[in-house]
Amino acid sequence: MRNIRTSLIVSVVLVAAAYGGMHWAFDTTRPLSDSPQIKRNSLKTTTDKPNAASLSHAAPPDAVQVVSNPTSLEVLVNKDFALPANYTPPDLVDPNVPFIFSGKSEKRLMRKPAAEALEQMFAAAKRDGIYLSGVSAYRAYATQKWLFDDYAKQDGYPAANRYSALPGESEHETGLAIDVSGSTGQYAVTDAFANTKEATWLAKHAYKFGFIIRYPKGKEAITGYKYEPWHLRYVGQEVAEVMTKKGMTLEEYLDKTPV
């Protein structure tokens, strides 16, 4: 049994390396934020009851555009704009902040500007008595493909497409996004997180450090995803302040809202 398990782990590592050029050895323990059960529970218990059609506005495969500026801090990655399949962020580092898991993993990594801003934000939150932890940051193309395929196998493609992204269309692949929770990991990536003091603090202060709540409440028809108070995206302090104060999504800021 041990030999079979070892063979499976080696196979996953080889596939992931071929697609994503991962910087750390693949962590075979599925992260909390990548649990299909948690994703399903989060989707089903939402009180917003978003229109299913509005959450599935993905363009036909031949209409999805590959972004030409993947390294831009303002790069738009969603169901209409995808990263190149072979894209790996050029400056991934491991931010010096706590995560809800231990050990090295690609999901700890962020691009350097975002990582430095995250360290500053976590420190500021701590001074205010708010203790944050990272849940899941960077994912290689191969990792995202594995996750989405797993979700689709269990829940079906339409359902998976409401709470997860196809490979190439996930913000996590930019190295600029991270899911955040409280220090204990309780309510991580679930609707209940919205009612925590950590979520309240992030909604009020994240922009000061260049982060936005990427999938805000009431904007499902624009972003393609339900409200996720835990999903932060780094865009730079100046842009984040404008977007937050005007209540804009990244699509609206860049004038790329779906038709």
C-alpha cells in the first residue's frame, strides 16, 4: 500500500512540474481552501442567493482572450481573460506571515510586491488586535487544473464553475491573490467568515495596503463569482484606494465588464 501511495505522489509531482514549474515540492495534503466539501457548503449556505446564470457568464472557449500583460499588477484574470498556460510569476517569494498549515508549499507563495504588502497588512492588523493567517495563495496551472477537475467530477461542471476557476482563469495563478482567515482557521473560505471581526477589519483596511476584496457582495453578475470576503487581490495601494472608495470591481475599474 505504501508503494502505491508513493507512486501516486510521484505522478502528481511530475504532472505539476510539467505544467507549472512549481517552486516548492507539491504538498499532497489538500489545503483547507481547496476542499470541495467546504466550497460546496459555502455555495449552498449563501444568503445572497445569486442568480445561477449570472454566475456562469463565461465566454465560449474560442472567445476567451489570453492576456498580453500577465505580470501587470492590474492584470484582469477571470472567465473572459486567461493567463498563458505556461505562465509562472517571475518573482514568487514566501511572505513572512502565519498560515493555517505548516511546511513549505506553493500555496504559501506570492509575488514580491504582494508579499511585502501582505506582511505590512498582517502586522497592522495585529496592532489592532486582529490576528490573520494565510490559507491559500499561489497555484500553478497544473494545480488549478487538478482542483477544478476534482470539483467538476464531484459536483458537475456547472456547479464547479460557480465557485472555482478553470486553469488559466484563476487569480491564484497570478501570484497576486490570497485567501485569508483568522489565526485559528475557523470559518476559512466559508460564508460564516463574513461575520467575523477579521473580515470586518479586512473590508475596512485592506485597501490601505494595496489589496481589494476581489469578489464583493452584490457584484456577482460582474465578477462571475459569489461574494468571497476572504479572497484578497493585490493591485497596488493607489488603485486599491480608488476601487474601494468607489465600490468598484476590477472589471469595472478596467472597463471590462461582461456583456
